[in-house]
Amino acid sequence: MLRNNVVLAIFKRNVQSYFSGVLGYLFIVVFVVAGAFAAFNQQFFANNQANLDQLTLWYPLLLLFIIPAITMSVWADEKKMGTDELLFTLPASDVEVLLGKFFAVLAVYTIALLFSVTHIMVLLRIGNPDIGLMFTTYFGYWLAGASLLAAGMFASALTSSTTVAFVLGTAICAIPIFIGQVAPSNNLIQGLSLVTQFQDFGTGVLPLGSILYFISLAVMMLYLNRVLITRRHWSSQEQNSMGLQFLARTVSLAVILISVNVIVSYGSSRIDMTNEKVFSLSQTTKDLISKIDDKNPVTIEAFISPDVAREYVPIRKRLIGLLREYNQIGGKKLQVRFVDVVPFSKEEEEARLLNITPQQVQTERGGRAYVDTIFMGAVVKSGTDEVVIPFFNVGTPIEYELTRSIRTVSKDDRLTVGILNTDANIFGGFNMAAGGNQPPWLIVSELKKQYRVQQVSPDSPISDTEYDVLIAVLPSSLTQPQLKNLVDYVKKGKPTLICDDPLPVFGGGRGIQAAPRMPKPSPGGGMMGMRQPPPTPKADEGRLTSLLNVLQIAWNNGEVVFDYFNPHPEFSEVVRPELIFITPKSGTRGAFNLDSNITSGLQEILTFFPGSIRPRKGRDLNFEPLLRTGPNSGLLDWGEITSPFFNSIRIAQDPPRQIDSDAHVLAAHITSTPKSKEKNINVIFVADADLISNELFNIRERQAFGLKIDNVTFLLNCVDQLAGDDSYIALRKRRSKHRTLTLVERETSVFVKERNEEREKATKDAEAKLQDARDRLKAERDKIEQDKSLDNRTKQIMLRMAEENENRRLEVDEAKIEREKQQQVEKIKARTERQIREIEDRIRWYAILVPPFPAILLGICFLFFRMSNENQNISPDRRLKK
């Protein structure tokens, strides 16, 4: 039986011994400073996220330093000074001595970790971190360190040299840290990796399986410590037999612990500590499952590969965990079937027949590159319906996908969405520009998970009873009769989502041919040199005049919006201003309409070359803006943003931009009021068709470039709102809040604004100089033409010569002015970047120097009190006389 007073006495002795000198404080200071360097590096500012992801990334390596530093003297110093014999002759058992020393080093590590909590204080100063996430992150730090402390003690017990103990401790601690590198695709090996088990804590989750792993590792290493310190009881004759006996016990304990961990890892027990609770089932999901009809139960068949690439391990783990929660809550109403899909198996054939789409991922094993085929999809079905989720990607909202599918199959009927056939070719088909058949847009398969989706022909009057919502993408490409059918449908008060675009670039740029100001493509038919039939002109020359008159809005079909704001510093210089990020961080309070169910709760939307809409004066319809640009935005005319290129156009790389004072509206909800002439108008107009393109859909699915955009969420919210079914909207928005470095953004925004203003001034100066050059040419022409002493022939010769000379001079002047402008712009850019770097460096040094200050102050105070106590204990007659 353990005696707490004995354990406490040994605990106090070792803690006091550690802090009796300056070395203990020095280790804490170095630990905190090293953590600050890792946490607040340049990548931290580039990511612009108020979290400790960078520290979490480097923390396992940091443990390789701090753990051996704490534990190297635990047993080694006792052996070196011979106090181990005295220690074990005390009336204390081996276990009590072991636990006393372990709790002592754990206390030292905990104190060091508490001093590093100043990292969180720095985050609170420069941003708005999630406190729940900070708690789980630090709890993970504490557990990881606690488990390795026992390993460090084991290394110290092997030698009487503290230096050797430090080296051995680093080597032993490196085993659980780097074991995952040995077999990246092996689940068992990955389960033994400290880094893998450590990951969930950094996402705001307390996984009970990982907690058990760290406890098991600590127990295993403490048992090895006990074996070493009990060897002194073995007689020389028993050395071999006792060694084999304890080896068998150690292996048995390891097998038991590994087995328990493997069994527990298949469970889903975890605690979600994030502020938004995004890693646990919402009440909406639980209520939906409880309402499933017993006579029409739902089955989820999950086809999941047992081995996946490293980047998909967290997705697989979370998917399995959530599915087990669904299965636990569902009872007889909802059952989950897990299918392990291994290559070339019957399960793989079954998955492919059910349209479960595998993902090909390149991985590295043994220094060689391999392409793995990963299955991670599900089929949700009932007796009346079926929904296929082909693949759960990195950015797929798992709970939303599953809950939506469950509700879809458990209902007797689905609402119907009609998609109007336009030159956007949403449903795919043969495309002459691409030279082959094009698949349907990804948004079609997304809508089919919830609605019945049908193609709608604009060539005849559109039924006002068949569709719950109509989607029209690029209606500016319709002919006059087709547009009239759409306008008539809108006038009837039928819910309609319209997406048009002054400069569509979807399909890798193919969308430019469908721009409103481009001629309608030929319908084909002219093969082998034969003349093609002329295309039918676009209605209103692509201006949508008749539709805009009904909606009482203004939209210029050749006007493109730009915005200098970019919330992602890591690629702000390579993303042109016409790629607009819509987010409240831009400085526009109404970037997302907080009063609209469609946009409240959204965090970031990305648009490509969008247009701008505005309400007309004297309107009697309600105009509710949904998306707005930031204050550093403006408009570009068609002639400024494009230039002719063979039979098409190309986009100008650096057109002259001028910021205006407007926050331009990119999307709005237009509805009738009691005073409206047109009754029951219910239209959402989005001035960007690329917003729902495959390119942006893939960015959302894969979270490419680290972007977590809400484009698909916005579109689906629009459809749901128009259909009068908002049950998914709240669930769809459920994700972690985008928490940025607000202090850095606020201070750097001043310099970014100055850079934009000076860049505009440089552009204006260049334009003024060019205009002067053109005026000189005109003045020379006027002078010759007004000279009455010259006959017409001489005038023509002199005009031609003057024009040739001036054109040459103009070309030289244009090149010189453009070169001077670019030099000025580069100088402005370089100066602004230096100013931003200075702000980031100032904050970084603040974040690095402030955290260790409390530990340094405490060390100085301790040293002062120690010297004071030593002086008091010295006899006055032995003190130095002045």
C-alpha cells in the first residue's frame, strides 16, 4: 500500500533540489524562448491564424530537448554521488521512491509549461484565439511531456553520467516521436506514433483513445524504471532467470497495452472543446435521427480504405468517429455498416458499382513515390430513396453531408430544382471550344444529394408548377425569345437564382467565350471548310435589359470589380485584385449581410472577375445586398480589363485601377413589397458565375492553398432560402471560426492602403505623361494642317513624316514611361513590404522576449533570497570587515 507522506517527502526533496540552483531556471527560460521562436515564426504571420499550430508542429522536437534536460539527473546524480544506496535504505518501497521522483519531474515540467502559457497571452493580445482550442492544445503538450518523462527517467537509470543520460534520453524519446516515419501507411505503426496521437489535441478535441495512449506509454516506461531499480535485489545466481522473467512480463505488458489501445481506437469517445463544437453531433442531427420513421429505417454503408495517406488520416478518423456516433444514437432507426475496401477485392467492386469514387493520392514509402487509391465514401439509403456521397475530402463538412443525406432519403419526396440550359453548359455535353464532351459541373451532383435536378429548356415557356427553384447561369447568353420565357417566369413570382458574369473564366478560361459582350458561338454544322451557319444574336446584346427592368436593378455587362484587399499574406502578391475575397475582415461591415439567413455566419467567399449590381432609383422592389466588396475596391471597363487576341480576347495583366468610394454589391436578394407593381418577385442575382465553378468547388473540397471558402455553402443557402426550406442552413454554416491576427491586420492595413493610393498615383502620372506625348503629336498635325503656305501634297508628305517621327517618339516615350511606372510601383511595393515586415518583426520579438520574462524574474528573486538567507546564517565575526 502506497504511503502518501513518503511519496510527498521524496517529491519535495527532488523539486527543491532542481530549483536550488540557477540551472533549473535556465532550462525553463530556454524552453519558453525556444517555444516562442517556434510558435511565432514567419510562417505564423503568413498563415494569419490566431493559434499555436506552428508550435504544435515543432513541439515533439522541442520535447527531445526539454525532457532529457529535466530527467537526466534523476537517477544518474544519485548513482554518481552514492546517495542511491542511502535512498533505498530509507523506510520507503521502490514504487514509492519511483512515484515520488516521477511526480517531481512532472511538477518541474508542469511549471515550465505554465511559464509558456504566456504564448496564449500574446495570442490574446494580437488576435482572438479559441480558448477551448488553447486548453486542449496545452493539455496535449502536458500529456505528451508526461509520458516522455518516464522514458527520460529510464535513460537516467541506465547510467551514472548526466551527459550520457541526456543523450540516451534523447534517443529513447525519439523512438515514439519518429516511429511513424518508418511506415507512414501502416495503421498499427501510426497508432504507436506520439506525433499521430498528438494531432487531435491541436484541433480542439480531447480524444480518449490518445489520452489512453499517453497514459499507457507512461505506465510502460515507469514499469521499466521499476525493473531497473529492483535489480539490486537479484542475487548473482538469479540474474539470468530473473532477467528472462521480467523480459516476459515487460513484453506481456506491452502487448496488453497495445491491444487495449487498438480496441479503444475503434471507438468514438472524445470531448469537443472548440467554441463552435464542430467535432460533435449537433442537436439538429440528433432531432432528425429521432424523427426517422421506424417503418422506413435508414442504412449508411461506409466504404473506407483501412490504409490511407497521412493527410487523410484525420479525415478517416473523424469520419469513423462520427459514424459510430450516428450508429449509437440511431438504434433501430439508423444503422451503420462499415466496409473495409482493400485493393482488388469484392468490396472494391461493390463500392465502384455504387458510384463510390476513389481518390488517387501520391504518397512516399521507403524513399519511393507511390500512388494510392483511397476509398472514403458512403451510401445512405432507405426503402424509398438513396444518396451517394462519393468521397469525403479534406474540406468536406462530414456531419452536414451525412445529416442532409439522411433527411433526404427518410422523406417521401424531394423538392425539384430546374437548371436552365444556357451557354454555360452546366449539364455538360459536347463543347466545340474544348473539342469534346464536357462532364456536368460539380454543383449538379451536389444539388442531387438534396433535390431532384432537371434540365430546363428556354426555348418554350417554362412551367410554373414543375420547379420549386430555377437556376439560370449566364442568362445573358440567351436569345431574345429564350430570355422572354425566363422574364415571364420571373414575373410570375417563381423563386429564381440568377448568376451572370461580365468576365467568366470557368473551365480553365473557356468561359471567356461565353462573356456577355462576346458574340454567341456558332451552332456548328460547317465542317471541312464549309461555311458555318451564323449564330443567333444574344438578347439585348447580352445586357439583360428586359430582365433588369423587371428586377429594377442596374448591371453593366462589361464592368469588372477589383479589390486590393487580400486576407492571406502568404500569396497576396501573386493573386490579382480581380480575384476578390469577400469577408468581414475587409473592413466593410456589410460584407456579409448579417440579417439574411443566407449569409449570416459565412466567413469567406472567393470570386473571379465579378460584376457589380445596384438598385435603381424610384424602385418599388426590396433590394437586400448579400455580398459586398471592401473599401479598397473599384471598377474596370471592358476595354481596360480586356484586349483583342486573334478571334477572342485576353485579360490585361495590370490594367490601370482607380479605387472609388463604394463597397460594390456582388449579390442581392430582390423581393416584392406590398407597393410593388410586380407581385411575388423572389430572385437572387449574383454578378459572378465563377463563384460556383468547378475550380472554386475543388478549392473548397481540398482546401487548396489553405483556403476554407464558403462558395458552395452560399449557393446552397440561396437555393434553400428560395425553396422555403432552411433546415440545413444552420448546419451547413457549422465550422470553426476564422480567427486571424487582428492586431497585425489593423496595423498593416494602413501601409497597404498607402501602397494602393501611391500605385494609383503612379498610374495616373504615367497616363498624364502619355497624354502629353499624344497631345504633342496632335499639335504637330494641327500646325501643319493650319499652315496655308503649304499645298495639299506637301501637307500630306509632311503629315506622314511628322506622324512617323512622333509615333517613333511616342513608342519610346511609352516604353520609358511604363518602365518608370514599374520602377515606381516596385519601390512602393518594396517600401510597404519593409514596413509590414517591421511590424511583424516587432510583434514577433515582443512574442519572443515577453514569455520568458516571468521565469527570469522568478530566478532573480530566488537567487536574491538565497543569497540573503546565506548571509543571515553566517556568523558576524566571520563576515568580511570593511
